[in-house]
Amino acid sequence: MRNDLLNPETHDLLVRYLLGDLSTSERERLEEEYFVHEDTWEALAAIENDLIDAYVKGKLPERERQQFENYYLRSPRRQRRLEFARSLMDAGLRKELATPVDSPVSLIPQPDEPRRPARFSLNAVVRWQLLASAAILVIVSFLFWQNYRLRIQVRQLQSEQRQASSSVLGIPGQQAGTASPADNRSMPVIPLALSPGILRDSGSSNALAAIRRGASPSVVLMILNLERDPYSQYDVILQTAEGQIIERTNGIRSKPASNGGRSITLAVPSDLLAKGDYIVRIVASTRNHVAVVDSYAFSIIQ
Amino acid sequence: MGQKLRGKQDDFLRLLARLSPERERAWQEYARLRQKLVMFFEPHLEAEELAEDVLDRIAQKEDTYPISNVTEFAFGVARNLRKETYRRDQAKVSVADDEDLPAGKSKSENTLIDAIDTEKKRRCFSLCLEHLNPEQRRWIFEYFPADDWQLDERRHQLAQKLNLSGGALRTRMTRLREKLENCCGRCVGGQRKNGTRPGLDQ
């Protein structure tokens, strides 16, 4: 398949796959192919990048542009990839970075460097490849171990949330620093149930909740009750009242709440929360922009 | 709970062992398989969760369950799960886009969030670039230029300078881009107040 990279038919097939333009049988054949053959997979990855770049630069033909927007960009991960490509090719950003990008690529020895035989250059390339491979391996390993570990932690927190809800949740202002009942090794958990509305109705009684932190490190477990649940996943932004972002967690899905509605749980180490006022915003990314779904407020009073 | 956690870890280690007896190689295989699964389920909104689901299902198979080729097996599981998901989705009301949300959500809030996001992304992009060495930065900027002026010719020259074929250069730049992209994603999604800097080599 590698030699087929330059084959226009294969290229066209991969592009059409990414744009959702293949028949079911063509699609399934190609999927089986890239699962089994690494060359096909690498070609697909490269063509996906080309497709994103062409879109960013406005170079896709009209029909493909529409397919790209209507089909390809439905996935949140792909929307993030598009954002990244925009940064990557943002001329203004490059100027800001003040990197001498206009200087020629220099694997050719510079005038003040001793000229080395070609064999050494090749060794340098091989070394670079080895180092890059090792670095990628470390990053990928770390990412996926983290991912796996976080998923387990989320499930653990959901279990703790259910237990906490039955006792002290729903009483804003009450300190409830109790050790996690599920695991003695966990830090104490301060549950905090929040209802939306602070920005729309700052006078309402449940618009502002206040908690006291204990002296020892703990986890503030926020249960963010949703008024509506129109999206499949959300991003949660915790910021100070002045706008400084403390924590951002992406791709959270809502869960059934104890009140029969839906809620999102956010766990924040208490040492990130100094005394002061905070706002939590739940946002959802759509194809066109980011929409604020709900906002909450609380204060750390001690 | 502790037992459940240990069970999960055991499942995961069993999956890694199935992928390769050599741990590092197993991690690479796992990462690659996950990428393929996400691509397989996309553009479904829950593609990443569905990919995790497939990996969980395979991980839970006992040692005695014969799997001669994990990737091919994963493809079969994924195909079945996609059918299940289509059936499930057909029974659901379609997800609302923000046009369907009640009017009146303040535009200023959206603008604020957009501005925060944009600024953060720029900062993260800059930080992650710093983690590349100067040559890698030049390669990135040269291969993915802001303009398209003589793009093919410039890429051809870059390949020559690196003593690589066009295909090999493309593969290398795809990986370098992925590395940078992963760093930015991690930074934007998880940067904390305590000033920890995102890195390519964490």
C-alpha cells in the first residue's frame, strides 16, 4: 500500500472515507485494510492531516468542504484537530513566537561548524529517529496509562458521589469533610451540590454556595445539577470570579442525579482553591463555536 | 472498591500481554489500536468512549479465551459494537445543536469563553513548540507553512536536505505533528493553576 500512496485512486478512496462518501461495503473493506496493514493506516493518517490543512487554507472544493463540515467535523476530537491545525498554520502566531522560521532548514553544516562526512550526517539522522521514537514511546505510554488510571478514578468518584448524595449533599454551606468511605487511602471528600443560575439570578437563594475547607488536603467533589442536558458531553471550566482559569476538564458526560435530573461531577483538590469567589461554567463545543450551557458560583470562605 | 481496581488493572495488563510480550512494544500497539478504533467509530460523538469500550471488552477476556490476533479481534468487536450503537442511536432523539438551545444565552459569555479558549490554546501551542528542538521547529514550520507558496518544491527540498524520500518525510512529519498535537491537547485540557508546564516528554 505504501507505493500506492501516490496512486490517485487510493488517495481518492481514503479522502472519500474520511468525508463519509463511501458505500458501506467500500468502507468496511477499507476499515479492515487499515486495521491489518500499517502502511494503509499511515497513509490514512497523513491524508487526514492534508485534508484538515486544505480546509484551514480554504483549498477544498465546495463539495468536499461541505462534506468536511457536515460529516468529518461532527466528532469532538476532529474539531480539536482542526483547532490545532489552525494554530499550526497561524502566521500571526508564528511571528509572536519569534522563531527564525524563515531561515533555511539546516541539516547542512553552518559556516562556523566543522564540515562532517556524509556518514556522520546519516548517523545523526538515525540518532534523531531513535531519540524521537523513544520520546514518542514515553509520551504515548504515559498518556495511555494516565487515561486508563483517570477512567478508573472517575468511576471511583461516581461511586463516592452516590454515597455522598444520600447524606450531606444538597446543603450548601455545610462543611462535610469526611473521608472517602470507599477507600481509606483517598483524601477526605467535601461534597458540594450546586444549582445553576448565578449569572442569571444572583439574588436567588441557591445561586451561591459557600464551603469551608479543612486544614488538611482534601477533594472538593462538586455535583453540578443540569437544568437541561442537550449534549452528549461537556467541558467544565472552573475559574475565579476575576476570570483566572483554575481547572478545565473536557469531554465529561452527564449522569443521573439523585433528584431525578442529570448532573456532572467535578473533583478538585482543595489546595487549588484559595479563599475567594469562584465560577464554574459548563460549556459544550459544537461545530461552530463553544456554547455556555450553565454557570454556577460558590465561595471558599476559609 | 480496591478489589475492583485491582481487577481492572489485571485486565489491562492481560490486554497488554496479549498485544506483545515486550512491555514497551505492547504500549505502542495499544496506542495504535486505540487510534484505529477511534477512527473506526468517528464521526460518532462518542467515538473515543466506544473505542475504550472495545478495549475494555477485550481486556476482560480471560487468559483461557483464545485470541490469535488482537487487532483483528478488536476489529470484529468494534464492528459489532457499531451495529449495537446504531440501533441504540436510532431510538434516541437527535442531539441538539446550540441553535436549538433557548435563546437568550448571553453572547458575551460565549465571547468570553471563546477568548479564554483562544488565548489558552495560543499559550499551549507556544509552550509545546518550546519543547521541540530548534531543528524540529524549523521542520514543522517549513513542512506546514502558513502560506502555500511553492509548497511542493519546499517540501521536496526539505526531503533532500534530510536525505529522505517524500514518503518518509511525510511519515516523519505526521509523527512530529502528532507529538505536538498531543502535547497541545494535554496542555489545553489539563493545565493547572500550579504552573506545571506541559511537556512532550512527560
